[in-house]
Amino acid sequence: MKILISAVGDTDPIRNFHDGPLLHIVRVYRPEKIVLVHSERSLTKHDKLVKALKSIKDYSPEIIQDGGVLPDEQVAIFDKMYDTVSSIVKKYISDDEIILNISSATPQIISAMFAVNRISDFNVTAVQVMTPQQKSNEGLRHDNQEDIDTLIETNLDNQSDYENRTLKDTGSKFSQDLTKRNLKALIDNYDYQGALELLEKQKQKSFPNIKELRKKLTEISDTIKIQGMPDKIVKANLSTQAKSALNSYLNIDRNHKQGNIAEVLIRVKSLVEFILENYLNNHFLDVITYKEDGKPFLNASKYPEILEKFQEDAKMRCQEYHSGYLSLPAYIGILKFFEPNHDLLKHIYKIQEINQVRNQVAHSLQAFDRKNLKKVSSAVFASKQILLASFDIDNHWFSFYEDLNQEIKKLL
């Protein structure tokens, strides 16, 4: 029996009047069984997909779903996708002919499909599908919201003389080129660990700069894991505080671009607290005092009027003031006491707006509510403005990871 195992991507089943990768492989190879691997996102198009697959003339395959439904947050993690794809393929390995679709879904899923074919002992064939334009689909809209019957009727591949756009993964050159493409996709998504794992799993030895490539990916991956500081920032002509704040912001910005919203929420408040603490120490001597554990407290003996203001504010909220260590609200209160019209405050308030949401995620273990996405984006932008206003940091630093990505990709 011929079995196709395929994830489902945004281009499936039909895009721009042509087959998406999944539908096209089915049209060419006509497998008796189609095993679909759905993510939460792709599951919504299952019925349309099945209808498109069964629209092929004189063809009635068995279509099943396997692997459960992949959480959207996991489809961007190479290790998890590799394990998932491997376990699914193992179920169907016997005397059957297995075909893998290596053109649909996220770069991590595609890389996992590719890796299973190239490094496993499974008897499988991996198939890629070229676009009708023989180039990137970038700029072409998806047709996911269109009526499926209309899409099938206007599909130019749904005729006897269609162009076969499939390519088998049959050689080392193709293998290397596809690895490069998937490495670039992972790097563009700042997934350096995933890129390193793919490079190691493929055992690629013919890349011209393999040692330097492996070294760069290892260094940045290891640095990110421990919230360390990249060597280039360590050597920068900046104060220790500026380096720490810059590195923290760059981590926040990178996580924001990756869609790791919970991580952003937790980090952005800490960054702004660090900056405000540094600012107050530099401009208002002894307003902050430190106890043996290093925690910052208001120096109430020297600034009793600030303590009184804190007590009054708590009373107005029908609360009792507790003189704990300083955090964002207290830093804001101290800054307002000294400089009530400071330009920083309008940006700091953007951070304060998400503080309750942040605490729900960090302390109450609640899921992030996506209706607050705009506020999070505003907070990230505000944190950059606070950083720029507090330290003399050149703008070129803010493209640090994009510049690093270009350096790494030049080695491919």
C-alpha cells in the first residue's frame, strides 16, 4: 500500500488557482491512504481539505488523522516535531511505501519530515513541491477563507495536462540545499538551537564553513539558554548597567518577534524596574537603600515625605501600606514625587497597564488573553523608549539579532 504522511500548512489545499503541496503530491502519487497531521490552526480547514483531496477524478483514498492535534506553540519546536513525525512514521513502516510531504506547515515540521527521511533507516520517500511560479510564494494571499467548491472548480491543476511540480529527495546536493533552506527559516525565526540540532542530525560535512557555523550557533544558543550576554555586547563601549539593560531588551524583542508573549510579559516589567532603579540611584542619592539580601527599599528615614505619600495612597485605596522591597509601582511613585512631569512617565505607564495581566500569567499561572496583544506590543515599544532615554545606546544595537542572522546565513 502507498501511504502519504503529511502535515497541513497555510498553502493547503489550494492557493492562487493551483494545488497546494499536499493536494499536488496526492494528485501525482495517488496514495491509497493519506495520514494527516493537524495543528490547532490547520484543523479548522480539515473538511475543506478532505473535499479537495476527494475531488481528484477516479480517486477515492482512505483519509485519516494521526498524532493528535499539535498545539500551535509546539509546531515551532524542532525536537518535538521530530519526535512526533518519527513516531507516526514508525506506525506505518512495514512493506508499505511511505511518502512524506516536505513542503507543508512550519519550518520545524518540514525539517522534521526531511530529517526522518535523510537520517532514519525507514524506507520512505520525501517529496517537495515547487510553486507554480518556481519561486517564493511571498506576497501571494492565502485562499483559506474562499469557498472550497469555487477553489476546486477554478484550480488550474485539476485537469489532465497539469504540470508535475514534485521533486523527490534523492541526492546529497538536494539534501544540502533543502537543509540550507530550512536552516535559514529557523535562523530567521531566531531558533538557533533548532538550527544547530538540524545541522547535527543531518551530519552535513560539505558546508564550506561548517566549523564556524556550528561555533556561532552553539555560542548564541548556549548564551540564550542561560540569559547570558553575547560576546559582542560584553565588549561594547557601554556601562555595565547599559549592557545589562540592552541585553534584556534584545531578549524581550526577540521573544516578542517569536510570539513568546508570556515570556515577554514576565521580562518587560523586570527590565523597566532595573532601569528605574538605576535612574533613581544616579539622580536622587540615597533614596533607595539596600538590605543584606540586596533587595531595594525606600530610605524612609531620609525621605519621610515619600513614605507619607505612599501611606496616603494606600489609604485612599482602603489598604494598609506595607514597606516591602521596591517594585514598579513604588519606582513610579518615587519618580513622580521628584519629577512629576518627566517625559519617561508616559512610557512607564504603558508598562504599568500590563502589570495586572503580567501578574496573572506569572503568579496565578493563567493563560495569556490574546485581547491584550496590542498592549504587550505597546509595552515592548515603551521599554525601548525608556532604555534609550536612560542610557546612551546607539540605534544600531537594536538590529543585533537581525545582523547576527545575516552573519550566520552567509556561512551557509
